Amino acid sequence: MKLGRIAVVTDTGRRRLGNEDAYVWRPPLFAIADGMGGAKAGEIAAGIAADTLEGAHSRPLDADDLASLISEANLRIWRRSLNDPSTAGMGTTFTVALVDEVAGAVVFGHVGDSRAYRVRDGVLEQITTDHSLVAELVESGVLTPEEAERHPQRSAITRALGTEPEVAPDVFTIEVAPGDLFLLCSDGLSDMLSEDQIAAAIERAGGDPTAAGEELVRNANAEGGDDNITVLLFEIVDGEPEPLEDVGGKTDATAATDGDGAVAQPEAPQPERTGKLRKHGAGPGGRLAAIVFLVAILVVAALVLYWGITR
């Protein structure tokens, strides 16, 4: 088994002035962070979390490594908030997925209420547990899942990166099968759309990650767009693992929005429909122009040399 198509879409939403989400796209490592805090502190916290994963994709990782990286991100945010009063109290959710193509598994690390879902055989399943007040009330039987979806405190989280010097992430591994589609998302999606609506949008997109991402963001905005919306989707397909070029990257989500709430694609290269990743580069026309320019320079140089010799 191997990674197939990958897509990420992020949007400011209809009610926020800025985007405090961040994402990491470094196959086989992916992550979503949803910052919180006054001014731009949430954006800073999410960015620090994403920065912590930079470079980690280039070496073999396991579940212990993932837990260590999340703890490191937590400590970096905590220390920044102590040293910079303007960021005091900032924090971020963090949901990380590490694809192990050889083992046929995905390792997840999770803190907060950004979610990971899996679609298998047309069935959507939430595979992370929200660290939130309403999730605890549902688990204890005080609220039903339906009541939790409408609860006014549904965005109140009980665990986040950066609010304490130590954090306890959920780290677990699940086996995968060809055809599995995974979705990482901030609560700007899950607070706006029910699981049935998310599943229906993915089905309408035919399981295509790019089309599904665009459809999900459109639908979340149509339902009100109360928060920033970031979705990252990747699929598992049959075949032998292939080395992936170093494309994609880390970004804060503000650079990937167009400013008016419309769906925007990130700066990172987008996957081809075949599932391979595309590198930016000059097309045939650009290469031809470069060759013509080089020939022209050589001709001019030859004429100058000839003029100097015969002068």
C-alpha cells in the first residue's frame, strides 16, 4: 500500500478577520493546528506547532517520535508565552498523521478538538476523540451526541498545546486498507457540518481529495462559516511504496486565503489526479525560450570576438 492523492484547502470563513489555522503537508507526515488566543497569538501558537514538524519527515519516525514532537511543540509554545506577554495564554490544537506505507498503518497524535476521520467503503468514522467539555459530557452520559452538536460550549476544549508546560497527547496506530480516505480538519468544519453532511460531500466528490476539500469548505461557509476552515485529505491506494519528492510544506493558513472567504488552494504544489506529487517548473515553452536566449547570447559573443580580431 502507498499514499495516493493528497489535497489541502483552507479558508478564513465568513466571520473571522484572519486565519489562525496552520497545516503541515510533508508526506508521509501531515498535521492540522487551530490556534487560539488574543490578537495574533493563536496564529503564532499554530505556527510554532507546525514549525516543530519541519524536517522531521526526512527521517524515520514512529509513535514514540510523534509523541516527543508534540511534547516539544507544547514546550516551545509555553516558553514563548512566558517570554512574550503579548502571547500569554495562547495555545493550539494539534492533530498529526504519520503514514507508514511499509507497515500499512497510520500513526496519529492528537491534542484538542481538531479531528481525524476515515472513510472506508463509503462509511465515515471519527477516529480521534475530542478533548472538549461536550465530549466528556457525552462520554459520561450527560449529553447525547445530538445535544452536543448544538451545545453553546461545544468549542470549549479541555486540552491544548501551550497552555501548560506538559501535555498528554493521544497517540495511537490504526491499520489501513487500499481505498481508505483520511480527513484532518479544524473545528471550523466539524462545528458547521454534521457527520452525515461531511460524508455526503465526500461522496458527491467521488472520493477525490481535491474536489472533496473544496466541497467541504463551500458547505461549511454556506452553513455560516463561523470559524476558520482547514481540511487536509489523503488516500491510501494499492501498490508498492514509492519515494516521494520533497514537496508540500508548512504554512500558516493566512497565506492560502484570498481575503474574501472564497475557497483558496495553498501555495504548496497540488497532487496530480494519478496520486503523484507535482513539482513546479518551466514548461516546454519556457525551456524553448531559454534555449533561444542562450543561442542569441552566444551569437553576439562570437560577433564581438570576430570584430575584435579583425579590427
